[in-house]
Amino acid sequence: MAREIASQDLLVPTLETPSSASGRNTTVTYPVHKTIIYGEDIEGILGMPLVVYSGNTEGRDDLIRGAVNVSWESIGSSDRPITLFNLVQSEAAITSFRKTIDNSSDYEHKWLASNISSVSKFIISGTSATESNVLKPALKSLIWSILNDTSHTISKVKSDRLAFTASSSVPDSTRTPLLHALTRWAERAHTELRDQLTFAFNGTAWRKLAWWKLLWRVDDVGIVASDILQRSFLVNAEKELIWIDGRILQAGLYPASTVVDSPAVRTASTIPKLGTKPPALKLGDVLPSSDDESYRKLGFETPNRHVQQIGLTRENLLLSVTTLQALAQKLLLQSLSTTFLTTTLSSLLYISLSTTSIYEAGAIGTLGFAWSARRLQRMWESAREAWVERVREEGRRTLGTVQASYEGNLREGGIGVADQAAEEEERIAEEAVARLRAVLDSSHNSEKI
């Protein structure tokens, strides 16, 4: 059965030779210009390597030839990749010629019939220089063989690298269900944001913060607004997002997370010495940050910070609750101050001027009360509507940002990183082989001319 052997292994065979010093066999490589693979009869033909049957490369002479000693006669010459010859018949031809020169015709007949001349012709072909050649044909064929082997090696290395990159990438069969799950989550999250906030802002607790109830409800503004954010602002969507984030992390669609040095970790140079004043206490010494190694050990590490985006948005909105409550207190204080001042002015006017009736003086206080109440109603209701719209808009913006971030990870994450250095080396090697091929082609064309 034919075997598969690389041509490089046949042109640079590894042989064992005895060492002159120790007498032990030493493995040495012997580069050669041509190689003949010897076989006998049918077994030799069937056992020839496949590289022998590949024929000439790019029209150049063969560097590897199979030679099989057969037992039948009248073989004749042919252009087959395997040369058949009869060694017994060629030896008989030489023996008969050595006996007497009168056997020359018999010698010629047996010598040609044995086809041994084809083997010798293959050995000496390409060894003589032509008139216009720069390199001997045998050497040029060897160079072509080396270039072909180099090109084959480069192609194999490139295919292995691409196969490794493809095998390290997450298949589309894993990405597609996660993309569908993310799309369904976004639909449910937008529906939850709309329905839950509508129900909360139409509820009894929020209606108790109307402008005309603000006198005895002003201290409840922060409590009611914070309760709405804690209970109705994307609570279920945040929980589902954590589950989806875990599935994406399990599928390997996140890049390798880099370890960030913890700012709270103290080195030997920062440790205070005895007798010196201790350093000021920092927040990172008490509470771990998201970049702290201890934070990761507690299980809070996530490659995608957008899983925390909903919680961070809620925290930012909770900070705005303080501003809303301060505005309510300010508007109420301004309204009461205006009412008090106009009432005081009407009382002074009634006391100081005897011609002023109580109705005329009371009109000033009534006007001041009506103006301050109207101003309180207009500004407080506008502030409430603006805050409600801000909560809705922040929710929609957060959902859009989170969805876009996860879609980017699902589409672009989990792809094997290309080895830029290996690609550059392959490109340089291919360019070098191409330049050598161009030089050999130009020399070959000049020889034809």
C-alpha cells in the first residue's frame, strides 16, 4: 500500500553514522539534490510513497524517482514516475560484454531491454550547465522544491491558526438564543417601565403630594418618591438582566477580564511605621470598590458593568429626590412668606389709615394669598411633571444602553483573538517566497530566449 511521506523528508534524509571517537551511532541529516526510492517487484510498486506519483512540479525535472527491480524482461523506457528495470538482465549484459567485445550487439540488446539506462539518465540529468544558465538545473529544481515545501508549510501554519481561532470562537447556535432572550427581555422591560410607573404615579401616595396638600405633606415628598423608585423602577427587569448576564458569561461571550490593582492594598512602602501618625482613613479601606480584588472575591465581579446600570440609574434618581423635596420646602416657604407679608401689610394699612375699610385692607391679603397659591401650584406641579418625565426618560435611556451593550457583546464577543504577530510573520514569509519565485521565473524565461 502506498504511504504518504513528505518530500522534504526524502530530500533531507536522516541517517545514522558511527562516531569516530566513541563508535556509537550518531544521527545526521544529509541534504541531497535527488532521491531514488528502491523497490522490488509488485511489492515495491505498491509500497512506493505517494509523493513519487505527484510528477513534476511546475514543469521542472523530478527530484524524487521510484526505481523498482522486476524479474520480467523487455521492459522498455517510459515516462512513468516509477522506473522499472531488470537488474539481473543488466548484469548479464555487462558480463557478456566483459567476456569478449564480439558480444557488443548482445550487450546492447540486453542493456536497453533492462531499462537500467533510465535510472542513470535520471541521476545525471540537470548536472551539466547550459550556455546561458546561472544555476544548474538540478540546483534550480532543488530550490523550487524548497520553495514549494515552504509555501506548503506557510499554508498549513495559517490554516492551523485560523482553525484554532475558529475553534476558540463561540458558535452562532449559542449566540442566537441569547440574542432572542435579550430581545424578549427588552420588550418586557419597556412594558414594565411603562405600566409600573403609570400605576405608581397615578396611585394614592403620589396624589397625596398635590400642591394644596403640600402644607402638611411636604416632609413626605422624599419618602413617597424614594418608595416609588425602589418598588416600581425596573425591579423585575434588573433581576432578569442578572440571569441573562450569567448565561452570557457562561457561554464565554465576554473578553478575559483584566485584574486591576486594588487602591486599598498597601505595599511595604505605604505601611506606616511605629511612632508616626497613621494615614487618613479612606472609603476604600472600609468598603471595597468594584475595582478591588476583595470585591471580586465576594462574587461581585462582572465583566460587563452594564449589568449594574439599572441600579446605578436608580441611585442617581434617588439623589434627585433630595432636590425635589428641597424644592417643595422652598416653594412652600415662599408661599407662606408671601401670604404672611401681604396679610401683615393689609393689617398695618387698616390700622394706620382710618379711611380704609376692612374689606379694602383684606383685599390686599387675599390678593397676596391667591398669587402665592397660584405660584405654588404652577411651580410645584411643573416640578413634579418634570421629575416624572425624567424618571421615564432615564429608564428608557438605560434600557437602550444596556440592550445595545449586550448586543455588542453577543455579536462581537467570544471571537478568537487574531495573532497579529503570527499574521505579520506569515506575510513576510509569503513575500519572500514570492520574490524568490519571481527571480527563478525570470532566469527560466531568459534561458528560453
